[in-house]
Amino acid sequence: MLLIHCPYCEEDRSELEFRWAGEAHIARPENISAISDEEFAEYFFLRNNEKGLTYERWRHIHGCGRFFNAARDTVSDRFLTTYKAGMPKQPLPETGASEKTVETYEATEGDAR
Amino acid sequence: MRRYSVFAVAREAMRAHKGWEAQWASPEPRSAYDVIIVGAGGHGLGAAYYLAKEHGITNVAVIEKGWLGGGNTGRNTTIIRSNYLYEESMDIYEHSLKLWEGLSQDLNYNVMYSPRGVMMLSHNTHDMQSFKRHINANRLYGIDNEWLTPEQAKAYVPPLDIAKTARYPINGAALQRRGGTARHDAVAWGYARAASDRGVHIIQNCEVTGIRRGPNGEVLGVETSKGFIGAKKIGVSAAGHSSVVMEMAGVRVPLHSTPLQALVSEPLKPIFPCVVMSNTVHAYISQSDKGELVIGAGTDQYNSYSQTGGLQIITHTLDAICELFPIFRRVKMMRQWGGITDNTPDRSPIQGITPVPGLFVNCGWGTGGFKATPGSANLFAHLIAKGEPHRLAAGLTLDRFRTGRLIDEAAAAAVAH
């Protein structure tokens, strides 16, 4: 289970309190009735689905109820940062953006040393 | 290829089993092929087999970054059924079910297809109405599916708790008797052996890192960890990694990849005669021929490629299993794992041409791709060979997200795959 930092409550809370809400920073076209079918499909259905760094929305549904954005690594599931809705993409902490999955006991043992 | 038979077993018994040959070859890649299939799971290997068998295209390579059958083919809970609601879905899953029935003979490989029945439990009025709608739709389309009272369900599955005071009371069930299970590893191995016998190259431990394209946008081949390999046609059958591979050709697909977990118990004597699914409390269970209870959980809510999944998901599933089948409360769970499923917005698969000439895609099978393995592979081979979809898969195109002609199994059914 993930531990997620809500930028509004300013607390680390369990994933059970949160609802994932898809890719972040997708703006609804302002001229929605004028755009072509291709553009609508692009906006409505097509998603990046990155392996590695992803920007996504979460909602603290059993807490403050507010949406916020997060940067997360989809290979390790580690949250790199969370920030309030409406803010631009935030700079990431220095540590590597993408981590390899730890697949063997030997690999974790090496880290421990 | 030496055929497997009772005589082969007897012959080998006489000479200390020294005459068995490798089931498939592991050749070095050629510089170019007519067709390259990315992903050696059941769907990819099967497509290569049907390309060779039904379309006479044998200059084919199946390229796999890990080992064959090591992805979702080896991670699913092996459930086979075809009781879907819409005609597009029924077409492809029923085509698949019919192929399952003769697959062991076709491949000369025992895939242990066992039509032991798939039962879906109804817990409330909504479930009952939804299942009866499915049953009627299926029967009108010539697919078996029937309604059982709680007592009839109990007679079919004795461990089921049908008490009115149960935590999740049962007011009936839908049963597809032709549904069942198969041995998932054997499906990959059987297709690999039969394809290799017909000249298909299976190249394992070779990761595709790019798709090279020509001046007119057409595919020229793939960049891999073993160098460039040319191809006139490329079929992508990469399950949870479909987005990653398609992105190499600049094609975005409407997928999100999430972990789906399963777990097995310690082996028990035969106690559970069929597959039971409950969509409402999200749990499904069957017993393998080894005796392990095979239990499927739900997906995690977020995108991930971690092949693990959260503990709360399987805890929730086991809560439900223990309520539905109190007899299993003290059974110990032995192993748990996750696979990465590629889910589409309408929860129906995508199989079709792409905007890139020579590039074909088979993805979006989400949480239910195993049952479709022979049918999907068979129709994907047709698509690659002919350049246009087979009649049975004509509705599964990538273009449906532009035209709006979705196949909305998820909303119509609330069906777990």
C-alpha cells in the first residue's frame, strides 16, 4: 500500500484515503464543439501511460476531498513529489527519476550493504 | 518434430527417456523477416503459429524481452468463458472457445482445457437483472448460459454458502457449462513448439528498443538488444507494455497499465469442481489440477509497471472468499504475484491496423486476455496476413475511439474479466 502526502492536509496518509484520478495536466479544449474527432479522441481517450516518470492526479477522497497532482515513478511506484492542483509541473528531487524494479534477493542485499 | 503420443511415452520409457527433443529451437536472428511479432506470450506465439499454418507465412520471428510465456500468459488465473454481452465480444470470445475445444489435438500438446463450468454469483437485484440480460443475449446468439437458483448453485458447488444470513447472500447464479480452465504455461509452450516446427524463429532475451521507419512512414524493422532486425510487417502483442512499444512508432494508444494480482493456496484434495466468480464482491476462485486453489483479485487503482500490487487488494479478495466459502477459512496461501494488464476505456480489446503502414496492434485485453488466446491469435494472424481485420474482429479497431463506436462491456456488465 502506498503512503501519499496530501499537499493540502500536509500529512502522509495511507492509499486507502485516496482515489487515483488519471493523467495530470490535461486541459479540456475551450472550443470543444469545434474541434475534430481526432482532437477529441486525443483529449478524451489517449493517455501517455509512461513506464517511469508520470504526472497524475489524485483525490484525497476520504480526507479533505480535494484533487492534487503527483509525480510518481510507475516502475517503483515511489512518489517523487505532490503539489496542489493548478500549479505547473514541479521540479523533481535529485534522486533518479526512474528506478529499476528490484527483482532478486541479491540486488536488495547489495543495497543493504 | 516428433509427435507426442502414448507410443512415444512407451518408447521413451524403454530407453531411459533419452530420446526427447527440445520443444522449440532457439536460433540466432536472421537479418530480416517477413513478419516480426513483438511479445512471445500466448497471443504472439499463437499468431505466429496461425500465420504459418493457415496463411503459409513461415519467415516469422517472435521477439521476447524475457522468456516466453513469462508475462501475463504465466500470471493469469486461466479462466475461459465466452458469456459476454455484445456481439463484437461474443464473436471473438466464442471463436476462441471453439478453438480451445480442439487445441490440444491441433497442437499435439496437452493444454489441459477443462470445460468444468464458470459460475457467476448474483448477490442482489441488479446482478440478477444484469445476468439474465446476459443469459438472454448469449442464448439468442447461440452461446450456452443458464440461470441457477441458489439451491441449484449449491448442488453444483457444494462448498458455497447460500445461507440467507450470509455476509454476501446469493440470490442465484449464471452458469456457462462450456467455460472452464486450461494450463496456461502449456498454451505458450504448445504454440511455441508447433510454431517452431513450422519454421518460426522464437528469439528470447531480446528486447525491442525501437521501431525503424522508412521515408513514407512505413515500418522497416525493429531495433533490439541483439541489433537491427528488418521486417515488412510488425505485429505488436505486448500486453501491459503495449503503450511503451507503440510509442516507439509514435502511435499513442488509449491504454492504462495496472497491476492485477492472483494467489494460490497450498494444494488440497479435489474439493472445488468449477470456476466461481463474484463480480460484486470481486473474487474468483477455482482449483488447479495440482490441487491449489487459484484466486484472482482486483486491479490496483493507479498506473504501474511494478508487477506486484497492493496488499489491501488481495486482503479484500480473501475476505470475500472466506465469506462465500467458509470451509476455506483455514487454508494457507502459498504464493502471490502480479501481472501488468493493459486496460482500454471501454474494457474491450484493440486489434487492428494503425496509422503506421505495416504496423499492427493487438492489445487492450486488460484483465481477461487468457481466455481469448487462441481466438485472438487466430484473428491477429489473419489481420497481419491480409492487411485487414477478419469479420469477427472488425469492431475491435483502434479507430473506434475516434468514431465513438465503443464496445462498452464495462458499463453494461460490471463484469470482472
